[in-house]
Amino acid sequence: MSSPNPEETLHTSRPDPIRAKQHEPLRSPRNQFHPLKLFTDNAWAARVWFLLCLALLTFIIIQPFLLINAYRTRERVVILDGSGTYSIAPTLDFEEATRMHEELALWSTYALYSQNPNGFDMPELLDKIFLDDALKQARRLHSDLTQEFREKNIHQKVEVFEIRILQTRSEQIIAQVDGQLIRIGNFEGKAFIEDPEFTLTLVMYRNPNMLVNKRFPLAVLSFEEVVTL
């Protein structure tokens, strides 16, 4: 009787990994997601709900800051309505509201140059659209001409040729207005008309709160004029 071959015995005693794998029961990964785990695995569900609550709480905390920042960086302005009231609405960015800038530059020009022997034609508009320093400058310029205006009974109107927006910033607008002054008067019984041309440069500052100060979206901070007789 022959003894068994040691190599054959060793070979047959080794487990076959392929067969073992075939007989091994299939196991699903522990971390594999399944909607039912929200109801069957309490520990896993608790972690999920905790993370969701934490994310929601974080969003609630930062939401006001996001809204405030968005409002400040994307404030909108629209042009006036029929009653002469300006309002804020989601249409144009402040820096892109060229039509509004031109309109206020035009109003500023009318308020400054529409004059008569007794003063300005539109003093209320002048007070609303010119800030203190610019208002003092405007009154001083008119005061220098008061004697001539009264002696010659001069009434001055404005004709605007062109309005250019030279510079636009988040808080400031620089506009240049070209036109002519139409002066109609009477001196020593003779009527006359003068039409000197002018160039007016306006530095207009943004109104931080229209509802509080009852002014327009822009107010004249300073101005320079060149009048060619």
C-alpha cells in the first residue's frame, strides 16, 4: 500500500478561493444609501436629519446678510411718473440709469438758469436739487447779476443743446450740459434779446435716502460754468 503524496495532500487541503467566493453569501455595503434606511436605521436617520437641520439653520442665519448685500450692490432706480415722483424698482442699476442722470442734469440746468429780475423762476426746485454749498454758489451768481437784471428787466430762459455724462460712479455722477441762455429785456424803452452760449459741468451726488430727505435721486454737490457772450 503506497503512502499518499505529501504534495497532493497539501494541495487538496488548501481552500479554493474561487469556490469559497462563489459560496460566500452576498452582503450589501453598510454605507449604501437606500430611502428605507430613514425609517429602519435610526442611527443613520438621526445623522441625516441632523445635517439637514444644521444646513437649514446656517442658511437662515446668513440669509439676511445675503439679501442686504444684494440690495446694496444691485439697487435699482426708475424714472419719474406723471406726478413727478421717483421710485425704486427692479429695472436698471443706478450706474446704468443714464436717462435719469440726463434728466436730472437737465432739471438742474433749468433750475439754475431760469431767472427773472426778482430771483429764480423755480426756487423750490433749486432748493431740492442743489446741496448747501452749490445752492450758496448759485445764489451768489444770481446776486452778481441782480442789478443788471432789474435795470434791464431781463427774463432769462435756457435752451439745451447736449447733455453728456462724463463719469459715473456708485455715489457720484459728473455731467456736462451745453446750451444757450435766452435773455429777453427792455432797456431805455428798447427791447433786446441776448443769447450767450454756456457750458455747465455738474458734480451730482447720490441721494442715500429719498424718503427721509425728500430730495431727488441725485443732488448737485458743485458746479462750474463757462458763459460765452
